[in-house]
Amino acid sequence: MRDDEATLSQLKEAVRALCLDKGWGEDGEQNPQHVAMAMTVEMSELLENFQWLEPEGVRALWEGKDPARRERVAGEFADVMMYGLQLAYSLDIDIAAEVEKKIAAVRGRSDTYYEDKRRMRERFELDQRRKASE
């Protein structure tokens, strides 16, 4: 199944079927609290692929020049997404509707919100460079 062939509902059902096959949870649904906590563990495993990665390494990944790391990232991303799909199924979250609402909310934020974030990031990066040169 590929992105252009699958619906979110199909993916939710596929993950639920896996849970049923493995005997995880009741009727294929696991405790949403446990799922959310497990999702953070998987997110940490995803982030491990970027830990200590220098800008050149990020660029190589971005440009498709590090297929092994890309494959590891893809696998961990799939874990995160599967937990997200489980959570959405269990809590009856309409993913598409929620994403649309979030896009509208972000579009409605003032430009100063993002300008403040940019300034904070620049200050942080400057501090990091300063510490590294000491």
C-alpha cells in the first residue's frame, strides 16, 4: 500500500488488525494513555537518528545521499505514525478534520508570533556558537 493508494481509515484499520492479531489491547484497542506514552518512546528513537548529526549529515540525508539512515528514520517514523493511528482510532479522532483545523489555526496566527520564534531560535544558535568557541 502506498500513500496515493491508502486512506487514513484503511491505515487505522490495518493497525487495529495488527493489534488484534498480536492480542494487544481489548478488541484491538490499547489504553490511549499507554499508546501516547509509547509514542513518545518511538519519537525518541526517531530523534536518535539525528542526535549529534552535523549539518553536512543532515544535508546528505535530505539530498538522499544516506539511504541507510533514511531507512532507519522511515522505520521509526512508521512506529510513531502507527501509535498515532491507534490513538486516533481509539479516541475517534478524524485526522483529516483535525489537520485542517490546525492549518487554519496556524494561518490565523499573527506574523509577530513567528518573528518572535525566529528571534528566539537565532539567539539560541548564537549562544551555542559562542559556547562552542569558548
